[in-house]
Amino acid sequence: MQGNSIVADGAEELSKNTIWTNLQKLNLSENGLGDKGAAALSKNLAWTNLRNLNLTYNTIGAQGAAELSRNTTWKNLRALNLSGNLLGEDGSRELGKNTSWINLEILNLLGNQINDDGAIELGKNKTWSYLKTLRLGNNSIGLKGVTEFSKNETWNNLQTLTLGGNLINDEAVEELSKNTTWSNLQILSLCGSQFSDKGATELRKNTTWINLRKLDVSRNKISNEAVEELRQNTSWSKRLRVLFYK
């Protein structure tokens, strides 16, 4: 149902559906749902088996995020894609308050103007203990957000974290490297950030990410020598691939 101009009124009618009790995947991306449409969807009580919900590019803001977060029906939800919306820090804060999506594994918030405060609030979530993939690229997250966000102790199953295109400088990378929870992390993307060789040196000090096998540090202010040093980290997986292009 992608790109069908469903808008808010259509979402409201759709949410009244009581027949699709076995519905597992719903793609409503690029439909102009807005906050009103998101709120209508969140009130559906029949889709108890919904596992994958795609709401990308729907101009959903803080109010819509708050309504989605209050949903108590989608306890089987595994993947939620909200990339390209307008959540902002307030929407991220509301989303982080969710206590119902106890099986959530994939959360995509790429390009949502979340900023530092939104990242901090999101990091306070203690419900998504099965979270495996978190995409937070292009959200203007910097030192303050990374420092607090990386202290999260709930997401110990996290395997993929994308932070590319944010405001992550040397100090932010240093704070990120202090994380001691994400021992299952396999993929980390810091592509298009703002750190230099100094940050790369700090990143290399991490000893927790013992399963890390893909690290993307492309489009940063680092040298080939610093990249090679990252490859020599003996605490990370022996299969580690460090991606780097300028």
C-alpha cells in the first residue's frame, strides 16, 4: 500500500479493520498520513500479530509518535520503520516511553531531526531488550547525545548500530568507545561523521564489542594509518572489516 495517497482519513478507515487478525506485515510508506493518521492506526485492536510496520516518509511528528508509543496491541511487533519523518527530539522522547513492544528487534529512525536530547531520551528505554538493529543516521546527534545514549544497559542484544551523518567528533567517539553493554554488536556505521585520528585512537580502545565484524569509518577526517590501527584491534572479531573511503 506504499505511495497511494491514503492520508489521514484513509488511515482512520483502515484502522477500523477487524478481519485481518493474521496480518503480519503492513507497508504504508509515502502516504501523507501525518500525526492524525498515525494516531488512527495506533488505535487498531485487531492486528495482534503485526510484526513489520513501515511508516516511512509520512510527515509524522511528535504527536503521532506519542500516539504510536501508547499502542498496547502490537506486542508481537518486530520491526518499525519511521525513517524520513519529523519526530524531532519530542517525538523521540515519546517513542522511548513505549512499554508494549516487548519483542521489537528493528527500529529505523533515520533522518528525523532527533538531535542530542532526543537521543538521550530514546536511550532511556528499558522495554526493547530484544532490540538488534537501530538506525539513527542523519539526526544531528553529537557529543551530548552519544555520551548518554551509549550508557544504555538494556539493549544488550544490539547487533547493528548506524550513526552515520551525525555530529560525532573525537570526544563523542571517545564516549561511544566506553560502552560496556553492546557485547553482541556486529556492525557499527560512523560514516560521514566528524572525527579525526585522535577519535579513531580512542575508538580502538574499546574491548567490549568482541563480535564486531564490520566498522564503517568512511568520510571522516582520519588517515590510512589510523584505519590500519583500527584493523589491529585484537578485542574485536578476527573477521573484522573496516570500511574507509574519502
